[in-house]
Amino acid sequence: MALPRAEAIASVAKAPIGSFSDVLLTALAPMSWGTTYMVATEFLPPGHPLLVASLRSLPIGFLLIVGLRKLPKGIWWWRMLVLGGLNIGLFQALLFVAAYRLPGGVAATAGAIQPLLVVLFSWLILSEKPGRQSVLAAIAGFMGVGLLVLGPSARLDAVGLLAAIAGAVAMGLGTVLTKRWQPPVSLIVFTAWQLAIGGLMLLPIALMVEGPITELSRTSLWGFVYLGVIGTALAYALWFRGIKRLKTSSVAALGLMSPVVATLIGYLFLQQTLTPVQLLGVVVVLGSVLLGQQTRPLHQCSPTLRQDTSIHHPLD
């Protein structure tokens, strides 16, 4: 039975934002993505960023679909093309282009604009008017990442920088649309669809542009296994779970954990230095993440509200 408009707004306002365990589990996704930079540069074959992006998603997605034996129906075919293209295909391709052409920290700084983009997209698509804390958390996070990873010796490559920014746009829009289009299937099925479709969209382009990988060492094979199972399938499942249970701006703020992990890995395993300015950046980023978890929307119209009140959105 349809809810009256006032009652529906009240039910949205009273909805739980998410527990500490939801925040912690969601944070594991960007933390695992923070290892991508080291794995890509130290373990995977060079010169194949698009093919690497496809191979980390397509095999595990295909295996999951075969095992689950469930395909999209009706409107979910084109929605999966959009979500798989944004969250997996386009984002992963741009992520690896940036990882190969930029130091991990520089790529992470450019990608740190994503929380601001999510706030904007949430306002435009979900009618979540941005609160002051959301904007402050996003700005503080961007500045903190800059302190964390940028230095006078940072190498700036124009193509890599544009790829990192475009990847943030793709992931930010994909995050908001994932929140809007809650799937009628389980989380693992929803993840499998996107992994397979996104990886499949990338594969022919990667083969035409880069050609196949001619040599694959045991180290590279284990790198692909790690990225496919941990850094992709498990990470995206936790990410999509968080999008469902948390505010989109809160989820985006957690994405800033990726450059923190990337910097710490560089310090611990790649003999990179960690200066007082970088330590200040860590503190600022962690503070922005905590601030982002305490935000509340000033006004929100959920997809359910739109449906119940016969208010239709052009994206539906």
C-alpha cells in the first residue's frame, strides 16, 4: 500500500544510517584497493593496463555467474551495462592507466575528488541536499590526501592525471546510481553481474589496443588471483553492501582509506619515506573519514518515495 508523502518522508528520516560494523566492513574495500598500486607495478606485466583491468574482473565474475546460474531480466540488462561500465569497466581501466603512468600517491590524490563528486551526484540524482559536514569532510579529505602523498618530487603525467580524475567521476556516478537502483537479487549476484559485464566490455578494447600478454610468470599469476578474489570480488561485494546500508557520502568518505593504505604500503615494503607532513595528512584524512560518517541529509527522496508518490525520474 502506498505511503502518504509526509509519512514516507518521515520513514526515510528515521531510517538507520548504518552500524559501526557496516562502516568497518565497507572500509575494507578501499583498503584493499589501496594495494592495487603496488601489485600493479611490482607483480603484474607492464604495458597492459586495460587488459589487466579486464582480467581482474571478468574471470571471477564469469565463474560466479556460472555457479549462481542467474542472469539479469528486463530493465536490469541496461542498468547492468551502465553500472558495470561505470563501477568496473571504465573505473578499473582508468585506475590502471593512472597506476602505470603516475606514482600511486599522485593518482590517489586526483582520485580523492570522488567524495565531492558523490555529494554533487547525490544532490542531483537522489535529491540528497548536501549537509555542511558532508562538504567539509570531502574538502578536508582531498586536502589531507594532498598532504599525504604529494611532494616536490611528485611526477605529474597529463594522461595519468586525467585518467585518475575521470576514474573518480565514473566511480562517483556509479556509487550514486548503485544506491538508486537497489537490485532484486542477492549481493553476490549483483556483484557478479557487474564484474562480468564490466570486464567483458573492456576485453576487446584491451586486446585491440595492447594485444595479449605473451609471458605470464608465477608471480604475475598470483597477482591476478589476489586482485580478482580479494581486490575485486570481495572488495566490490563489501562496497555494494555498504552503499545499500550507508549514506552515499559516508561511503565515498571511506574511499579515502585507499591512499592511506597505498602510502603505508610504500613506506613498509617499498622503502619510501614518511615525513611529518605526510603524517599530518594521515591525521587529516582519518578525521575527514570520521566526520563523513556523522553526516545526515537535510532532505532526501528515496526511490521508494518517488515510486509511491508517482514522481518519476528520467533515470528510471
